[in-house]
Amino acid sequence: MAQENQASHHQPRFRGNRKLGSIVAILLLSVVPPAFSLIGLFLSLWIVIPAPTLFLLPLGVGAPEISPWLVGVNAIAILLLLRFHQGLFSRIFLVGSVVALILSLLPLMQVSSTNQRFSVAMQSALGNDYLEQISQERRVNNRPSPFVLLDAFRGIPASDVRSTSNIQFSNPGGVPLTLNLYQPLQPGKYPTIVMIYGGAWQRGTPDSNESFSRYMAAHGYVVVAIDYRHAPQFKFPAQLEDINTAFAFVLDHVDDYNIDRDRIAVMGRSSGAHLAMLAAFQSDAPPIKAVVDYYGPVELTLGYRNPPNPDPIDSRATLKAFLGGTPDELPDLYRQASPYQYVTRPLPPTLLIYGGRDHIVQAKFGEALSERLQSVGSRAVFLEIPWADHAFDAVFNGVSNQLALYYTERFLEWALR
């Protein structure tokens, strides 16, 4: 009897818990599928919509790069809506999710054809046998494929390296400038990449793009990430002076840093790529064997007169802060600060990678520089990623950066062989 009373005492609580669980499940099924649908559609739209402001730029940059994740989100939303929802509003959400799924598939659908174009461009500029000129030992360490879907979810595998931060190389006007050093674990002499960060010449540190620096160090390079003074407090050519000072410091310490003096490349992103090209293209340039330009400005007068639309960073204001005025006020300085103007003789082999949807530095300027380099007998490879925005490699394991990394590795292996 006591057991029966105890059972009957717990039955209402059990039924109450089951009823509460059912209510929670119903609420979740009512809210989660539409929420997935809305989130997926909102993020997927930025794959095709250019960011109108700096605040929204991360959405325009990031959405194409996380498209494999968005495919999953949109597919889940569709399945949930089909299984648990009916009625007019559900059909509206369903249509939105189908549209979002199509948008999120766009970058992935273009990977194969883009890779084919890139392969042809590399062979056309460097020779059909350029890969055969790279040692088998070096080729083994490269990424096996231009795009690895698993890496888009788990990240690109990393290995241990030696790193040293905040090595001061200069102190112009009381502004301490430092560099970060990334080295392979084993001693020896290694090809070297001098890395220059971007940030509209106004911000950034040598810590920027550390994932790339560590990746390349793990694959047999010394990476030296250097600093420079920022605009608007310091106008051009202060930044180029700092880059030259950093190179002089690096060359004075080749033995200390395991650097092969005869195999040095310079690489930059955005404004950093602009400074990298200026450093390599000047008549008294350091001994630079190769240049890698990720979406760098190349002709500042034309960039000022033909800003992108939309223009999320206000390109004209950025250039005025960097140079101190307009092209009409400072025509000689704009020419002096334009890498395009230095292309009058054969220059080091140059890899130029731009995003087809870049509304900060338009890809057409990179293509024009590539053609100019080729016209004077330089080796130049221009690669345009059709779905990518500016700073696409901020998502290190994203679709665009996987492609860029694959060809950057091979270009540097060839140029610094």
C-alpha cells in the first residue's frame, strides 16, 4: 500500500515534467527553424552584397569565406522547415532558405574553375615546368590541394615553430619600431619572407596575420614581421624609410636569424603590400628575390580619382591622411608613392592576388600592374578570386585563403629555390 501511495504521489510530477518538456520542444521547433532561416539568409546575402560601411565590412569579407558553414546552416533550416512547419509563413521562410543555400554555394561552385584559371596563369608566367624546378623535398611540405573542405571546418593544421616578439630595430623620433621573428625549429639557413601588415597605413602591428607567419615558418621559412610609423601623424615617405631601415637591420642579422641572404622575399597585405612593392621596386632596393602582393594599392592618383562604389573606408580621406593632400595639391608625391610608376625595367618576380568583389582596392588596378610588369620583362602572376572581398585572408582557413595559400606557397618555392 505504501508503495502504491508513493507511486501515485510521483505520477503528477512525472506527468508535469513530461508536459513541460513537450511545451519546450514545441517552442523550440517553432523558433529554431525560422531563426536558422533568418540567420542563414542574412549572412548569405553578404556573399553578393558589397559592404557599404567600415562597420559592415567584416560581413562582406567573412561571408564568402565561411560559405561551407553557411551551406550547413541553410540546409538544416530547410530540413527543419520541411519537417516541422506548415503554412504561409513557413513557405516564406523556406523560400528564403533555398535562396540562402544557393548563395552560400556560389563560392564553392566556382572553386574548380578558378583553380584551373590560376594554374594556367602560373604556368603562363613562370613556365609550364615551374613545379618541376622546385625540389621534391620542398614540394612535399606544400598544401596537397587548393581547397580542402575539412580544413574549412577544423582549421588548417599548424606545427610548432620558434617565435620571438618585440625585437626593436629602430626608434625614429622616439617611436620604437619592432619586429616579430618566426623560425623553423631546426637550425640552418632558410629562405625568408619579410612581412608588412596592412591597415590603411594607419593601424596594425607585427602581430597581424600571425597564423600565416607561423604556418610559413613551420614549412621551412624564416618570417620577419616588421613595423612602421602610422599616418596621419607620420606622412609618406616615413613608412618607406622605416621599411628600408628594417631591411637593413634584417640583413645585418642574417646569421643570428638563420636567414639565407640570397633568398629573401617581401610580402604585404593592402597598404602593407603597397609598401612591399615600393621597397622592392625602388632603384636602390634591398636584395629582394620575389614580391607577394595581396590586394595592394598600386596607382594612388588613379585610386583617388576613381574610388570604388560603395567606398567603405572613404578612400580619398585615407589617401589624404597618408600623403597630406590631394593629387592636385601633391602630384609629385602621389607619383613617388605609386608602385606602378617604378615599373620601367625588369623587377623581381611578383605574385598579385586580388578579390573580384574588393571595394577598397579594386582588382583592375592589380591587373594593370601585372600587365605593366610583364611589358618590361618581369615575371608577374595576377590571380583574381571572383567571390572574394578585401582582406579575404583574415579567415585563415576560408575558401579564398586556401586558394591563395596554395599558390603563394608554390610561387615562393619557385622564386626562392
